[in-house]
Amino acid sequence: MAKSKERKHTMLAEIWRRFKKNRQAVVGLVVLVLFVLVAIFADQIAPYGYDEQNASRAQIAPCAEYIFGTDNLGRDVFSRIVYGSRYSLSIGFLAVGISVLTGGLLGVIAAYYPKLDNIIMRAMDLFMAIPQMLLAMCIVSALGGSLFNLMLAVGLSSTPKFARVVRASVLSTREQEFVEAARAIGSSNFRIILHHILPNSISPLIVQATLNMAGAIISASALSFLGFGIQAPKPEWGAMLSAGRKYIRTLPYLTVIPGLAIMAVVYALNVVGDGLRDCLDPRLKK
């Protein structure tokens, strides 16, 4: 047990050493951590409630009192951006969690049980033939525009990607000698998958999840922008973009600031994903 813990510690230290070499990835990680902290401590950071209106202070440009200005209803844009980080980040994390669970399970079953492979993967091909955004819109339209339904729609629409990644990784792992040895000593299929195949197939899944999280945030923002996602007055960044487009000429900060927030998080997730890929891909190890 002690040797196993020491080996894991050494492996994590080696991954971190490689990760630190990528300066962009480190910057992205810092930006991502800052946004996560903002989301966690939004109640302490935001000076006003996200739906606190003051008609006498409406449409004030960014200034010392309102650093991001106020909208047409007198709501503080900075407070709404801070609270909106909770919605956008939670959608990204939980939507990808749904994709990982459903896609990972289907990918493992397809790769380990050849009789089910053709059925599962042809079903995934069918879903991939439908544009991801259109599929998400259909799911949200059928279920309704709530936060959970938005996460479910974004997560399920990304499931085929994860199924393919996991299937490819498991196919290359299941023929390894240590898996054959586990079969020879009578290990059950469940134990082989859980203790031998998944731990050695998880690196591509981690990279795919990190990169797909950025896509999930963009998809959720696009759905909210089109009116299929979270509804007002909740301050989701895509919904803020949609509300601010009416005033893009007179109050451009209402669209620029939420757009910059989305851009910063997506950039951070993309460079962190690239950094993890460089660390975990054995072909790129130095």
C-alpha cells in the first residue's frame, strides 16, 4: 500500500513538472482557478445582488462605483458577472460530467464486448450525424429551459465524442499482457475493467473532458443567447449577451464584458487541456 501511494505521488509530481514547462497552460490554470474562486465566494465578492434593481442608477457607464457599469434596469453588471460565473462554470463541469459518465460507460462496453460494439457505435454515429447544437436545442425544447435541463442537453449532445475516445483507448489496452494475466488468474470482467483497463485508459478521457468543458460553456452560452437556456433574471453569461444586444450601440459594455468573461474561461480551459495532453500523451513526453 505504501509503495502504491509513493508511486502515485511520484507520478503526479512528474506530471506537474511537465505541466509547469508550458507557460500558457500555467497561466490558463491560474485564470481558471481565479474564476472558480470567484464562483465559490460570489456572495462575498459581489457588492450587490444579481437582480437588485435601482431605476435611478440605470445605464451608468463603467466608473469607480460601478466598475462594469449598470444595465437598463439599474443592475450592477459586475455583480451579475460574478454570480454568472457560478452558472457558466457549473454548466461546464456538470455537463462534461454527464458526458464522461454516459460516453465512458458506452465506450467501455463497446470496446470490451465485441457483440455490442457494432450496435453501440452505430447508435453513436447516428447521434453524431445530427449537429451538436441542433441536438442540444431539441433536448432543451423537449424538456424545458431549466439549469438542469441545459446541463443535460449539453452533456448528452457530447456523449458520442467521449464514447469514441474511450472505446479507442480501451481497445488498445485490453490486449496488453497485464490484462491477459488478470484473465488467467480468474478475475471477473468487472474487476478487469475497473482495476486494470480504466486506470490505463483514463489519460485521453481527462484531456478530452478538459477541452470539451470549454465547448460546453460555449454551447450553453449559445443556447441561452438563443433563448433555449437559462431564463432571466438569472445572470448566465450567454443570457446577458442576449439581453445586451439591444443596447450594443449605446451601451456596448453590456455585451463586451460577458463576452470577455466567456472568452477568458474558454481560453483557460483550452490551454490547460493542451498542457494536460502534452503531459499525459506518452508520444509527447520529454
